[in-house]
Amino acid sequence: RAKDQGRNTYQFYTEGMQDREVSRLELDKDISQALAKDEFVLYYQPQLDLRDSSIKSVEALIRWQHPRRGLVQPMDFIPLAEESGRITDIGHWVVMAACKQLAAWRDTPFAHLRIAVNLSGRELDDEHIVDHIQSSLEANGVPPDRLEVELTEEVFIQNIEHNMNQLTRLHHLGVHLAIDDFGVGYSSLGYLRNFPVDLLKIDRSFITDVMERHDDAVITRAVINLAHNLGIEVVAEGVETAEQLRFLKNHRCDLIQGYFISRPVPADELEKALRSGKLEYEVPVGS
Ligand code: C2E
Ligand code: MG
Ligand code: MG
Ligand code: MG
């Protein structure tokens, strides 16, 4: 059976329409068991601040330590969890786990770090998510500005009244808001006027060929300027080379994230890398 073949099983299942319902039901059951058995884990990918070569924030990315399948990547269970609605429980777990990590970093050399968590539109539909975020922060004694929430563009386009209300509540709490994967979702920019956004993340697809493709370079520079003129900080996602880093630094991008700095890693590995100082990459200016 496909089920016994190891990783990417869910994705494999979903390829055949016939197996789709089976896959969905099994996954749903597996996820609720995984939550009960504490099989999820957050990996952290640091963001380098190009202005002072320091790490001030990390993005939390979920992984599933499956007893038989090994480390399952989010793309192999998040989309189906969104369909089934189980994503709500996952999201609650993610927020609580991030707050616990922030509490664990108190009185350590990592106390200044901010953690960004990803919330899908489906998770924002949940009436209780803002209360859950607030109570997770309070239960762990974490100041709200240590937490950032990453939302993709559809959140700003669909279900606007509800989402605006949710995001305004988060903003008033003091939680930072970021737009994830900017530039690939919708062409409407009007929402940038209305929503209280702190950070814009340029989608990786613009960065990958930014040194080779004139159009990607033009778009990247325009997005950096757009963000700055609106008083929003900007992160480039998917930076994999020193040349891309220099380009982004020269064009005043505030932060970068990508394999060139670090892959997403477990908390203890992140701490080790931060202690060694090797993530604080000094950027040669103008070269
Ligand atoms: P995302 O939020 O846009 O996260 C960035 C993804 O790009 C991550 O994949 C990260 O590992 C990958 N990445 C980072 N730097 C590089 C690079 O230099 N090159 C390349 N090729 N890739 C890079 P990951 O961890 O597999 O996550 C995929 C997506 O799954 C995320 O995209 C996010 O949409 C979703 N996701 C992850 N964790 C969660 C979560 O806790 N909740 C929800 N709702 N979604 C999550
Ligand atoms: Mg993200
Ligand atoms: Mg992204
Ligand atoms: Mg994404």
C-alpha cells in the first residue's frame, strides 16, 4: 500500500481522486493523534537585519515528527488540514509553542528575539484565535511585540470585514503583522492603505533569479521602495547566494531570510549557531 512507502504519502494519495477521501480521513485522524502525542515541532529560520548584521527575528516553521514517516514537511499536511478544518487546532498549538519558546529564552542571550508564526486565512476565520494568542502570551508572560503573525495576501482580499477586525485586534494587542509571499497572490495594493501592516515579505520567486532577470530586479527594487514609502519594513525571502544578499543590501532591503543565512533548524541548533556568531554575517558594502 502507498501508506507504507514512507514520506510524501499524503501528497501521493491526493494525486488519485479515488483515494482523496481516504487520505483526508486518515490524515485528520493522524493529526489529532499527533497533537495528543506531541509529535509536532517548530523549526526556526533566522532573519538577518542588513542594517546592522544582527539576528532579531526568526520564523517558526512547523514539522511533524512522524513515528514511521520521519520528518514530514508542512506542504504534506497543512493544505489538507486547511480543508478538514484541523488547521485550527494546529494553529493553536503553534501559537502556544512559540510563546513557550519565547518564555524559555527569557534571561538568556536570545531574549531579544521575535518569533513570527504563519497563520492561514482559514485560521483567521476562527473566532477564538485572537483570544488564544492573547492568553498564550499572558500565560507565558511574553510581551505581545515579541510575536509576529505572517499572513498571505488572500487574508487582505477575502472576508475583509472579519479579517480587518481580527487584525486590528491583534495590532492593538501589540502583535506585529507581516504580509507573507508578497507579490504572487493578488495585484490589488489598496489593502496596504487600510490594514495595520508592519512588515512585507517579498516572495522567494522574485529573489531566485534576481541577479539574472532584469524584470525580477526591477520588481524587487520597486517593492522595497513601496514598502519604505508606506513606512513598512521589508524582508526578502529565499536568499541563497552572497550576490543576492549584496544586491538586496545595496537596494536598502531591511532584512533577508534564506538558506544562505540558515535553513530552518530546531531551537537548540539555532541557539548554537547564534552563540557561535556565524549568523551575524558581515555584509561588504557596495561590492
Ligand atoms: P512560508 O511561510 O513562505 O515559509 C518559507 C518557506 O520557504 C519554508 O518552507 C522555508 O523552509 C523555505 N525557505 C526558506 N529559505 C529558503 C531558501 O533560501 N530557498 C528555498 N528554496 N526555500 C527556502 P517550509 O518550512 O517547507 O514551509 C512551507 C510553507 O508551509 C510556509 O511557507 C507556510 O506557508 C506553511 N507553513 C509552515 N509552517 C506553518 C504553520 O505553522 N502554520 C501554517 N498555517 N502554515 C505553515
Ligand atoms: Mg511565512
Ligand atoms: Mg513566505
Ligand atoms: Mg508560502
